[in-house]
Amino acid sequence: MGGTESISSGAPSHDDLFRDAADKYGSSLERLASAYEADPEKRRDLSQDIHFQLWRSFQRYDSRCSLRTWVYRVAHHVAASHVLRERRIFSNLVSLEELEMLPDKDQGQFAADQRRNLARLSALIQQLKPLDRQIIISYLEDMDAVSIGEITGLSPGNVAMKIHRIKNILARRFHEGGDQA
Amino acid sequence: MTDPKTIWQNQPTEPSLMTLEKIRQKTQELHAKTRRALLGRMITPMLVIGAGIFGYGIAQVNGPAPRVVLAFAIFATVWSLAGQYFLNRGMWSATFAGDAASSTGLESYRREVERRRYLSARFLLWSLGPVVLAIATFIVPILSLGIRRGMVLNMTPFLTLLVVWIASVFVIRMRDQRELQREIDELNDIERANIS
């Protein structure tokens, strides 16, 4: 993840900024949407909404923070609003579309484990409150504590403590679960 | 391979198809959606007006004090229209994406939770309030008619359902407000921990 650079003062248009951000962080934003929304249809809508709000936000981009920080702040804001707006009752159920998307069994044990691990990780993230979700997603995207602090607004000490907890939870769940899988 | 970071970063993702063309299209869709939402919100005042006219009609023919019923119906209508104005104003005050980017995740999330709490409280005052008053403007004349004709027992199931509905809406909204307040309290704690 090499995204801590600021846009230089060559005054690119907000269309250019959006294209640049979508190129660099498109996949990360898709992963972020998947951490906030389990339903594929709603996830697609959320992802579109994130891109749309990102494009709008660049009208006010002033290079005071890095492009990456800006992108993640907008994306987390849109996604957290989505979580507050949605009422989750059936989050443990899968839709027909999701069921259809599951690959065949003969793709092998490794693929099945990967899928299961990802599902467990996503389920774990989706249990968290929006602010903690911001931290774990940023951690999984390989950001350092300073970058996470810039995005979330938490102090470095607070971020470090939360990351320590995240590492413990992930180690416990994935090493124990990994042996069983 | 059970390294969570590897699992996370290697997950299959659909490439985003949000081109600039599609974004402009979405802007137009959003304007249309906003117009539809505004029209949809006029349903509540319409129902209030309908209930008022109905109640006044019954009161004029059979019920007590038609002028009092009319006054209450007009008051409920004005209250409901004013309520729509204030609720809409609160809804459109959502944080603009550019502002969200200038503030941290903690700040923008806090603003959003506070806005939701404000809207939830205003819903009881500006939406449920006039609806309950409008219902009263037609229930009271019907009830007085029922008493005179000895048909109150027949109306009991409907009245019970009405009371249960109003109580449920109230309880659900109050629970929402408590949950949002708890979230705000937790954010306050995080902010305090951030400073210390």
C-alpha cells in the first residue's frame, strides 16, 4: 500500500482526482464495502454510493491530507452511515444469489478453506461497531498506526492498544480455527 | 494459509464499474429519488387531513362539538405540515462527503449518530404527534356515536389495535434513542481516552 503521497498543487480537476483514487484504491474500496455489507446486492449499491460520494467530495479536496486518508475517510463515513441506516435482522442468512456464487466443491480443499476463512473473517468484522471496523479494516489493509490514527482520529496510543487487541483476537480465532480447518 | 491480512487482501472482488459517465447518471437518479422521497413524505399530512375531514364529517352529523373537532383537525394538519418541514430539514443536513473527509472518522461518525438521534426524537414530536391527534379527531366522534348506539364493544378490537400500534411505535423509537445515546456516550469515552 503505497498511498501516503499528497496530490501536488498542479490543481487536477475533481474528475482526475476521482479517476486516480478509483485506480489506486478501487479494490480496497470493494473490500471495505464487503466488510460493511454482507448482502451482494446492497454491497454493490454501497460500493456505488462510496464512489459517488468520493467523486462529490473531491470538489473540496485541498491536499491537507493524503489522497489515501481522504479516500478512506469518505468511504468509512458513507459505510458507517449505511450501517446506521440499515437494520440487520437476517445477517446470518445468505441469499440465493450468494448461494449461487459459491464455487463447486471439486475446486479443492484449499479453495474451500480460503473461502471459509474469508467468511469467518468477514463475519467477525461485521460484528464490530463502525469505529472498530474502521480500525480492523485499515489494519488488514496493511496500514500503520499513524495512518489509522489519521483516518479515524484516534490517538496513536489508542490505535496501538486497539491493534494489539485485534492481533490477539485474530491470532486466537485464526490459529485455533486454522488448525481445525 | 491463515494469515488474516493475506486472506483479506487476496479476496476476490468485483471490479467497480463506476465510470464518470455512470456517476453523472447517478447524480440525475439522486435528484429524481429526492423528489420522490419528498412526495412520499407528503403521505403523512394527507392522512392527517383525511382523518380530520372524516372526523369533522361524523361530528357534524352525529357527534359532539363539530367546531372543536374541526379546530383539532386544522391544528393536526398545520402541526403535520410543519413537522414535515422540520423533519426534511434534519434529513438533508446529512454530512457532505467533502466535510466528512476533512474530519476524522470519529468526528464524522459522531455527527452522524447525533443526527440520527435528533431525527428519532423529532419523529415522535413532528410525525407521531400529529398522527395521534388526527386519529383522535375521528375516533372521538365515532366513539361517542358508538356509545349512543351501544356499539362500543364492537369497536374494542379496532381500538385495542390502534393503542397497541401507537404504543409500539413509541416504544421502538424510545429504544432507538436509548441505543443511539449509548453509542454517543461510548464515543465520549473514546474521546476522553484520546485526550488523556
